[in-house]
Amino acid sequence: MPKKEKKQEEQQLEEAIEEAEMPENGEQVETEVEALQKKLEEAQAKAAENLDGWRRSQAEFINYKNRVQRDREMDYASMKGDLIKKVLPVLDDLERSLAHRPEGDSWADGMELIARKFRSVLEAEGVKRIEATGQLFDPNFHEAISSEPNEEVESGHIIEVVQNGYLLGERVIRPAMVRVAQ
């Protein structure tokens, strides 16, 4: 840039600064500045309020999504448990029939294979059999159908399982029906 143009630019800048420093009416400028500062503070307060509202809405939405997801999972587990509960009597019947099968019968061996496959499908879905024989009676997992004296088993312990109970995860979908020693 030539020196002449540079000097001219500097002179224009100095004139602009002088004009800015010498307001025509000092009070009017001060009033305008105060009004603008007040508007700025109001706008900042409004922006902070809007930001706070947005953050609250965002948190509420996240909580809503989590609640819906949790409800879905609970509904799914409940439906799954209800379906399994309806199918368990079929497994009970299969196991009872296999308990009284004739030995060496290939047809009965095939039924045993079906029962094992059935149990493995239930296990894959998270269903576990409640082990009860010889255990201490627990009303959370067992349903007593009789109480009888027994010298071989300690009082309060389970003598025999009449019908197997099952858990789906930690939830009891069917308690074990048991006979308890007195």
C-alpha cells in the first residue's frame, strides 16, 4: 500500500475516533446506552430462562424414554412368563409319562429326547427349575400341599416335590408344589 493511501486511511480513522468521542448530546447518548444495557440484560435473562426450560424438557423426555423402555421390558417379561406358564403343564405331563415308561422301548426314548429338547428351549429362554427336594421350605418358592411326619427328613424341609416350580430370571412363574416334613 502506498504511503499516501496509508496516511489518508489513518487520517480518516482519527476523524472517526474524534467524532465518536465528541457526542452531540452527552445525556442522550448515556440514556441510550442505559436503555440498551437494560434490553441486553432482559434478553440475557430471557435466554437463560429459555435455556433452563429446554434443559428441563430434555431431561423430562429422557426420563420418559427410560420409563417407556422399562415398561416395555416388564411387559415383555410378563407376557413371556404367562406363555411359559401355559406350556409348563405339557412338560409336566411328558415327565410323568416318562417316569412310568417301559424300559427298552424306542418310542419312549424318543419321548425322552423331546422332553430334553423342551427343557433346553426353556433354559435358553432363562427358565430354571426350582430345586426343592431336601431344601428348607420357603414360601417364596414353594407351595406346601401337605405337612406330614417323617423321620428321615428334618422338620420344615421338603420331603417330595409333587409338581416342579420354575423361575424366569429372578421371578417365580410357578412355585413348586411340595410335601413338607413336620
